[in-house]
Amino acid sequence: MPISTTLDSKLPVIRLTCEIDMPVAFALLDEMKLLHDYYQFREIELQIDSPGGSSDALHHLLQSLEPWRSGNGRTLLTVGLNEIASAAALLLSFGTVGHRSVSAHSRLLYHAIRKVEREGVSQTVAQMRVATRRLGQWDDCFMDMLVRHIEKDKNKQPAARKKLRQLFRKERWITAEEALALGLIDSIG
């Protein structure tokens, strides 16, 4: 099962262990809605061990999880378990600030938005230019959202943006300590 839920009387736990695509995003949101609306949980722990996924699915998740991300009476505790990459790493960082953690041995990968083509797909130069512009727009969108989420002080946002851009360009695995220093997580457990 790519998504599993453990109900506890104090804190339900959802475990995400697959690539994040639209069906998984819908299933995750349905599970969170059930836990919140039916079971009346105001805190949910989301454990993540995922290779990443679709930027469209991530964008939909982030828009739908806004009440959880902002902490308006709800808390989304995000926990990175092992290898958290790409869209999964961003999802981890978009948990409620103060409640984002990873295990000490976790590895995280943040990178610029990319498009993976199916084998045998061909494009014209014009189509590739449009796709390039679209990727740039998505990249800016996620970067803006992330900077606003992790750095509330508007005067410090340009410096945070610069550090994150450098990290995204390098496209390398980072340790839990590096993620903590960048403000992408809040604790190492």
C-alpha cells in the first residue's frame, strides 16, 4: 500500500511510501479529510519515504493543505523517514512550521522542477520553448511558496531565496543537519 493510516486516540499517522502522482494526492487528501472531518483530529502526522513525483500533484496538495500548512487550528506534523526526494522533500518542508522533522539518517534531495518525457514522445522547437517557460514558472511558483513558508520575515526572504536557489541548482542529496540549517525542517529525531 502506498498510503497507510494508523489510528491512535491521540495522533493518527499516515505513511506515504510511493511516488506522488494525482491519484496518490487525491487519496492522501481524502484520508486527511476523513481524519479531520469525521474523526475530528486537529493534528495529523504524515510520515514520508518517497522518491518524489509530479509537480502538478504537489501543487494540488499544497493548495489543498493550506489550512494545515498555515497552522490555523490544525497541525500537520511531517516526518521524513529515510530517503525523501523531489516533490516529497518539498511536501515535507511544507508541513506546519515547528513540526517538521526527519530521522538522523535521512537523506533529502531538493532540485528545480523538471519534466520527464515518456519514451517515443517528440516535440517541436516551439513546444520545447513553451515547456521551458512553463518549467520556469513552476520553479518560481514553488520557490516563492517555500520561501514565504519557511521565512516569515520579509526582510530575510531574499537571503533565504538565494540559499535555496543554490541548493536547488546543485541538485545533490543533503543531510538532516543541512536541511535543518536551511530551515527546511525544524528538528532531527
